[in-house]
Amino acid sequence: MTGMTPVAVRHDVLDLLISQHTRIRDLFSELESSTGPARREAFDRLVRLLAVHETIEEQFVHPLTRRHVHGGDDIVEDRLAEERLARQRLAALQRMGPDTAPRPV
Amino acid sequence: MTFNPFEQQGIPLEQQLRNWRELNVVPVDPDHSDPYTKCRIIAMNGIEVEAIMFSHNFTRVCHDTEVKRKLAEIRYIEQQQQKIVNWLLPGSSSPLETTISYEQVAVDLTAWVARMEPDPYLKQAYEFGVLEDFDHLYRYANLYEMVQHRKAEKIVDGLTEVMPGRPTKFHHRHPADNVRDPYDRNTAAPLSKMHALTVMAAEQQTMNFYMNVGPQYMEPIARQLYQEIALIEEEHVTHYESLVDPGETWWERLVNHEYNEVYLYHSFMQTESDRKVKAIWELHLNMELEQLRIASELMREHDGRDPAELLPAELPEPLTFEPNKAYLRHLLDTQIDLTTLGAGYVSEAHERFEQFQEKIMGGEIPPSEFVIDAHRDHFGTDYRLETEGPHPAPELQQQASTKS
């Protein structure tokens, strides 16, 4: 970190979503390399951020996609199906907790 | 430990072909692997691509069908080696993220080579070039934060500093001034020949990469910056390839290529931190030993010479990826204002340089400057990773935006 306060930072919804992608990637990385309470904390932050991220996409990006992109309705429906699946998996992971050993495949 | 590449037994060529299962390598993890593992992968990919294109060029001027068949056999294996090596890169990394690693290769590979190069004229060529790659790393790192909202320190991990080098806008020279004088094949040290081949191959791969991934971006500034830096890679390939003696016979070139591949796989095997990647370097070393044996046989038969007379029985000290921060800071302090004139270097902007600059700039600021201005507008300052203190050149020290 440079420790400087950013000035004149442009904030549109795409900036926000892209910077969230980066934070999500970093949180996954933190989760993999931490243990105990730090791991629990990283996990909780990740779950919260994913929920916020999906909500922003649904509220801002999906309506624009439906209106302006050729075949937008189908694209949005596919994304929604994907996100529903992700939410189910995430809920299952939340029940298991971040310290559960992976099942052998 | 002595390792004589002419006496070590390799894997017989007919046993080198891999099936689909063997080609299907597991890529490295972009977030947890050693940045220098990625550098070794990128460097070795460049070496294999050069091996392949050299072999194609040889084939195009070769009249002997038996030789062409032998080259085709080896080249197919080299293609598989290239696939294995380059497919170690993870699909989840964007081209821009890989670009940052390409520039980390260019910086720390060229700096190492410059430090180890025994010939002063060749050493100067690497010292000149590395300050330009160093600046490209800085420009792309600023683009990376703007486009992907992620800092290049996540990729280079503090091993390589990110700050201005010789400013990219000054790299655009008259093409005639990019041609250097070659070494003499009869008196040059074998290590000098390997250095020239290695850095030439790395820059050539970088040129090919940028000329192809640049248009895959939608952001205008990304498209423009790739165009600008890709044109400088053309200059760098011209610069380094002209160091190689054009009087080498085709057989000699073939043996030099194979020997260099043995040297580099052997080097990387010594220093690799990733166990699985190390196993690949070791396997490829054993394949290259056989390819060198075949090249040596061809040389004896067609050139009437024994490669052992040209190349050492013991490999040089391993080429190593390691931080070169103090060395680079010394170069920044002493060589930042150099340009080329004819086959040499000068510190003032001469007429041909200025005329070329005026034409290519067309009265506007180039993308490499615009990207920094845009970053300052967006984040308040340019992106840097100065782990060893402020920039050694006072005029290139960081300033906050004048807008606030």
C-alpha cells in the first residue's frame, strides 16, 4: 500500500465490480493460506462480499444487459442459474465451516 | 560437480514422443507460486519457440532431405516441449497479468546476463536494454491497476522493483540505430554466445506475445500501450540478434542452440523451487542431451568439425533468477540518458533520433505517457513499488498529482 489517499478516483459501477473481483481473488488466497480464527474471518468476509457483489450485478448490470445486449435475456438467465447454484454451494460451505477437511475424491 | 553435456547419456529420440495424457500438464497456481517459477516458464517457452523457428528456417535453406527429416523429427519433439512448458501457465491469469511476468523476466534475466557477461561491448548492450524493459514493467503495472484494479506487487512479490527506467517514449529510435556489431565466433567466449541466444529468444517471444495479445483488449489505452511497446520489442530483437556472428555455419548455429537449451534446463533444474516444475526441467534436460548429440553428429558429418572444440566440456555457472535491485539502481543512476548512434551509444539526442521522434509522435503524447497521466487522474499518483527507497534519479522521483 502506498498509504496515500486517492484523489479524483472515478467510481462507476464497473470500477466497483472489477475491484471486487480482485478482492474476492485475494480473499480466496487468504483463506487457503490461513488457519483458525483468521481463516474463519476471511471466510465470513468472502461470503459477505460475494453476496454484495451478486446483488450489485443483479441490480445494475442485468437490467442493462437485458435492454442493450443482443441475446441479453438468455445471458442473464444463464448467469442467474449459475449464481443460484453458487449460493446453494456457499450455504452448504457455511454449514460445514471453513475448517472441515476436504472429502477425498 | 562436473556435467559434461557431450558425455551425458540422454533419452533416445524415439522414446521422447509424449501422448495426450503426458501432454496434459497441471498449471502452476497464479496466487501461491514463486514469481520466479513463472519467470523460468516464460523464459523456457521463449527458448523452445526460438528452437522451433530456427529449425524451420534451417529447413527452408537445406537441400539434404535426410537432414530435413532429422530436423523435422527433433522439431516435433521441441513443439511438444514448448506445449508442456507454456501450458504450465494458468488459464486464470489475464494476458496483462502474464505481461507483467514477461517484463519481470526481461528485467531479471537481462540484468543477470549483463552482470555475468565477460565481453564489455556485449555487456553494454544488455545494460542498455534492461533499463528499457524496466520502464515497460512500470508502464504495464500502471495499466494493470487501472484495468484490473490490482497491484503488480501481487505478481512480482517484491522481488523486482517497479518504477520508471529510461522513459519509454525515448525508446523509439531510427531503426538503423538498432543494429549492433556482432561478436567474433572464433574469439568470443562460449558463454557470450549463449547469452546472446538467450536474450534474443526472450525478446523475440515478448515481441510475438504483445503483437498477438494487444488487440484482445477492449480498453483503448491498453490497445495503444501494447502497440507502442510491441514496436520497441521489434527494436530489441534487432538489437540482440545483431550481436550474433552471422558467419556461423548452420551446423554451428544448430549446435549452439542445442547446447544452450541443455545449459538452461540444467540451470533451472538447480534453482527451481516447485517440485513438479523441477521434474519437467530435469526431463527436458535429458531430452536435450540427446538432441545435442544428434546436432553434434550432424556437425561432424557436414561441417567436418567436432563441437567439443567450440563449446566447453563443463557447463557455465547456472543462469539464475534472483533480485538485481542494487545493480539496476546503479544503472538507473548512470545510464538512463543513453541512446544509440550507429553501432554505439551516446548520451545526447542526435539529429536522426530527433527526426524519428518527431515523426512517430505526430505532435501528441505517446500511450506510455498517457497511461501514467490517466493513472494519476484516477488514483492520485502513479503506481510504483520502490522497496529500496526513492528513485535514484531525482527527476524521476514520485510526485503526487497536481490535480486534487
